[in-house]
Amino acid sequence: MADVARHAGVSLKTVSRVVNQEPHVRTSLQQRVQAAISALGYRRNEAAARLARGATMLTLGLVMENISNEFYSRLAAAVEAASAEHEALVVFGSYEESAAKERMLIETMYARGVDSLIIVPSAADHSWLAEHAGLTTVFVDRVPSGLSAADVVLLDDVWGGRAATEHLLAHGHRRIALISDDDGLSSVHDRAIGYRSALAAAGVPADDELVVRGVFEPARVACEVGRLLGLPAPPTAFFATNNRAAIGILQALRERPERPAYVGFDDFALADVFNPGVTVVRYDVTRLARSAVDLLLNPSRTARRVKVPVELVTRGSGEIPA
């Protein structure tokens, strides 16, 4: 900052005010300081700035369901990359579908000085977080239960569920099965809403016999797919609400003669290697992570909600006709 001040011919205080975006700095001075910053390649040190304010070193926490799931490992890498731009460290924790472990992770991180957390919440009640007034949280992918106000970064799940189902309807399918996770998760619930709204718009009755809930492990999904295909009137297509369910469909079809169409929500490695490739609802994980980090580092008194768009990527599996 001293170098910038000398280069711009201004005081150190002026540089500080410009860098910290304080009001009432003349435009001409702002321009001189910004020009000097560009010329010298100056970059604000977030960790030093926090120390100057009496705050702790910038360490963020990421609490998620299961890092072995490709979605979470990609999210963790993207959060780490976004945090590095602010010279922040990230610590990770996986609660492995256990609400009790989720709470333990959050409280342990907080007790050790990590007071800024990005959380992919479980379906459990999170009202207990109100007990930790000094904790700053941003929730990703799901709306936390039990909190009236929270910063949340979501995918456009309703649109994604609707787009996937409309795509299958457009290829002549009328018996479309839904393979879904826990209905208590807002993301799963919203994807199912999209599925049902697409069926209703097409005048196709929703058949609960074709809906599987609370299943996410590929092996269990494969069993359920086999059961559905054994019905007297089996489905001709499947919509999987997450990547692991889509993998379960692939496992089930490997040894069967049927060739139903299928669309998955979440892209995954090798999805374009299979024959046919797996049609998916895809989104930008980097944008998801960056939005969460930005909200976390710029807290607000009012709750904010960011919605990240999704897109349908056709690769063959969703285009198989009925």
C-alpha cells in the first residue's frame, strides 16, 4: 500500500480508503490510486486486513454430506479455489448422512475458531444454530429446516426436474419413473415438483407406483429399477434426482434386455463415455461455490437467496424413444 501511495502521489490513508471502498473519496483520487494499483500489480491481502481489524485469520469451514460423492468433492475443490482468491484456508468435514455428526462438526469447528461456515444441510432441524450468535453461515444446495432466515445458494431444481421430464415426454414416454432421495431435502422435493408439473402440463397422470423415495445408494437404486421393470406395466423411462441414482440405473440396465430412456440430475465423470451417453441436468459448480463464498465474506442483516441456473445436456440416454 505504501508503494501504491508513492506511485499515485497520495497518502497511505487515501489508498486504504479506496481499497476498502469507503465513501467520499474524490473521483480523481480514486482514478489515480486505481491506476497505481494496476501498474504495480497490488493485491489486497484479506488475511492482513482481518488482522488489522482485530479479527482472526481467515479460515472457512465446509460441512457437507459425503465427500466420496462426486458432487461434494467437486464442490469442495471449487470452494477451496474461490476461497484462495481471498487468501482464506478451508477446512472440510463430512457428516455421512448423520444429523448428529453434522451438528458435532459444526460445533467443533466453531469451538476451534472457525466462525464462517458453508453448509450443505441435512434434512434435520437446524433451529439450534440460533444459539451460536457469532457464527456466520451460508447454506448450499438445500434450504435448512427450522431457520426462518438464512443465506442460501440453490440450484434451479424445479426447472431442472421439469426440463428432464419434458424431454422424456417429448420422446413419447408416458410411464416415467422417478428415483429420488429423501423428500425432506428441499432440492429433492423441488426436483420432484418439476417432474410432477411437467406430467400435469402434458396431461399425463402421476403414478405413485413409479415413484421411489429415500433411495440414493447405487446398489439399492439398481434393485428398485429391477423391481419397477418387472411390473406388469413397467416404466419406459427414468428420471434420477441425483448422480448416484443415475449410476444405479446404469448398474441395473447392464444385465437386462430392456432399454428404457433415462435422465440424471448432476453430471458425473464418464457420463459421456457410456453408450449411449447419459443425458443430464448440469450446472456450474464453480458458480455455486463462488456465490457461497461471496455471501459468506460479505454478510448482510437480511437473508439472501441466490439461484444458480441449470441446463439439460443431451447425450443419448434421454433420447431413446418409448
